[in-house]
Amino acid sequence: MKSFAIAAALVLGLSVSGQAAAADIEVVNPFMRAAPMTGGTGAAFLTIHNHGGADRLLAAEAGISKSVELHTHVKDGDIYRMRKVESLALPEHGTVELKPGGDHIMFIGLNAPVKEGAAVQLTLKFEKAGAVVVQVPVQAAGAMAPGAAMPGGMMHKH
């Protein structure tokens, strides 16, 4: 019932005065790379437009893995390494892009392979806006952008 209320708020564009609300959060261009191994990892990427006051992405949840973490890349000498972060700041009326090589959502301990052409339900948990549910299309392994050409010149089909 709660997810229905959130969806209704998004559709109706409802807002809570003085605070960020689910209606203030717009998630665009979500995609996930296919992940062929049970027990392995996967990554999702998306862009968040915040049309309200400053907020923070605190967590993400999905039923496809044992855990879901917010990650970033940190330069360690000449090597970039992934690191878990506790939250991602969303500036007032700003945009945050989760993309390959940068901030992203990491699925750890996949329950089953995630195949190209599927969609994954992802719940984003914001400090002020609350929960926002997103359907994330699965693209080919190695995809760098939603609907973009894959390595080797192949195109993803929607």
C-alpha cells in the first residue's frame, strides 16, 4: 500500500511544503549491466533530478541480491577503486548522475544471473523524500549508457 501511495504522489506531483518529497525526485535513464553469475555482483546507474530542497540518497534496496550498496570510485595512487559510501548528497534543485566510473549502485551476492532484456525493481531511500521505486532495464554487460552502443558496435534493443 505504501508503494502505491508513493506512486500516486509521483503521478499527481504532490509536494510537502518546506521539505523534499517523492514528487520532488525524478529518476531518469536508469540501466543495469547484465550479470551472468549467481553469487556475483552487478551495478546500476541512473540520473536523479531533485526539484525540491537539499536531500540525501541514503540507501537502495532490491530483491535480486544479498545486499545493495551505494558506491563511488576513489583514486588510490594510479588505480581507481570502488568504495562504499553511506549516502550521496542531492543539492537543492540539483542533479546527481550515477554512471560507470563514478557513483553507482552495487548489487552484491546476486541471487541469480541478471539477463539482458529483463527489468529490476529498485527502491531508492531518501532522507527527506522517502522511498522512490524505479524499474531498471538490464542492458548488455559492459553497457556505458542507457540504450547506447555496446562494445563491439552492438546496439541494445528496447
